[in-house]
Amino acid sequence: MRGKTLRFAFLAAMVALLLTAGCVTINVPGGTTEPTTPTTPTTPTTTPTTPTTTPTTPTIHPTLTPTIKPTVFPLFEPALKGTKWILVAMGEEGDLEPALDIKDVTLNFTDDDSLGGNAGCNSYSGEYESDLSGDLKVSDIISTMMLCMQPGLMDQEHAFLDALDEAEEYDVTGDELRIICDDDMVLVLEEA
């Protein structure tokens, strides 16, 4: 939800900036801010002059060049359909715990709005809905019910599946997917 608010605020600021950009007057040295009125052309009269050898100093008028390059932020997140990810870390933002390296926890988004993978011990599947604004809703998660004895593996699996079931938003930056969940939990995954 916070991500949508930030995107909207950024978009509103950019629109306001673009609307006011045409309203700025730039004073150039040697220029005038007064409007000029057209004059009727007259025929110049020429008088003979004697050439002088006094060198003249050329007048340099500065050229205005932008020094700040615009940064383009994507307004839309890439589609999740057909992507595959591996869990790297999870926890509250600022207090992320790395995933156990016993077995990869995977998350695969299919083209038919279903998802699945391996939660570390058990296979799981479910349904998802996502849109390009970053909203994500996961539902109907089911898993096999094997018991694994490796220390911490079952706790990580339960925490992962519970967080995934509470997914609200997603953000893809490069090869990293962040899923923001309802209970302030964040899942950080890298592209498989």
C-alpha cells in the first residue's frame, strides 16, 4: 500500500513539474525581457568608412545546457507470469534473515495464474492475482505434509508459506523480487 502511495505522489510531482516547466522565463545576458514591437523596414544608408586596425574582443554569450539528467522511474512492475525465483532472505524490513542453504526455497509463477514450488521440505501450490501496479494476492495455498528433521527447516517453511499467503505487493528491481506481506514481512527472492 505504501508503494502505491509513493508511486502516486511521484507521478503527481512529475506532472506538476512538467506543467510548470513551460512557465519559466530565463534571462540571457544581453537579452531583454521586454516584448519587442515589429518595426517597418527602412533602407539603410551607407557612408564610407575608413578601416581601423583596432582589434575587437568577441562577445561571448553563454549557452544554457542542462546539468541534471532526468531519471526515469518505471511506473509499472514487470509481469510475474512465467517467472521463477529462489528465496534469499525474509523477515521484517531492516531485520532480514538469510534463507537456510539446506535446500532452495522456490517460487514459480505460471502463465495460468497459479504458483508453486518447493518450500524447503514440502512442495506447495496455490493461485495468485497480480497487476502491473505491483498489487499481489495469493490464495488457496496447499502443500504436501512431510516432516523434515534439519534444524530450522520446518520453521522457515511455515514462515515462508504464511508470509506468501499474506502477500499484498511486489517490486522487481533487476534480478530481485520483493514481496511485501500484510504482517510487515518481506520475502526477498532472486531470479532462478
